[in-house]
Amino acid sequence: MVAGTGSMSTCKTLDLEVVKKKRIEAIRGQILSKLRMAKEPESEIDDDGQKIPDSLLSLYNSTVELSEEMKLNTVPLQAEDEDYFGKEVHKFVIRQGKNLEVSSF
């Protein structure tokens, strides 16, 4: 009886690849509408790959070099922590009427 009902089914099988492609197209359309663009911008690609200005490359390289130097010249954390925290604790007794308060700074 179960085999007979399987052949009578009118539901189509769901192709997940088609659903995935439709979803990507919908998202692409939403992004373009947010950017107020009718179509995707054309990329500027040469035979060598993407064209990046020399000034931008030199700025990137100098930034990488500076960050590597800073990693080598870091001060241990323990010394910074000792300078940050106070060395002494002072307690002051403040009396107001009948209430007794103890404050520390």
C-alpha cells in the first residue's frame, strides 16, 4: 500500500542548487537597490590582476613594517600595571551626625 501512494504523489522534488542560486540573485538585487545602482559595476582588471596605485602599496608596506617594529619593541605588561595602580591606600573616617561612614580612596 505504501509503494502505491509514492507513485501517486504530485509534489515536485526540490532542487537545492536552484534555490541557492535564486537566493543569491535576490540578495544581489537587494544590495544593488540599496546602493541605488541599476547593474553591477564593472571591475578594472588588467592582465596582471587588480590595479592598485603605487602610493597605496607603499603606505600599506610602511604600515606593516611599523606594526612589526612595534611588536618587537613592546614593554612587558607587568611594568605598565605597576605604574597604573596606586601605591598606597588612605582611609578617612567621616562623621555626619549619628551616621558613621568609612571611605577609602
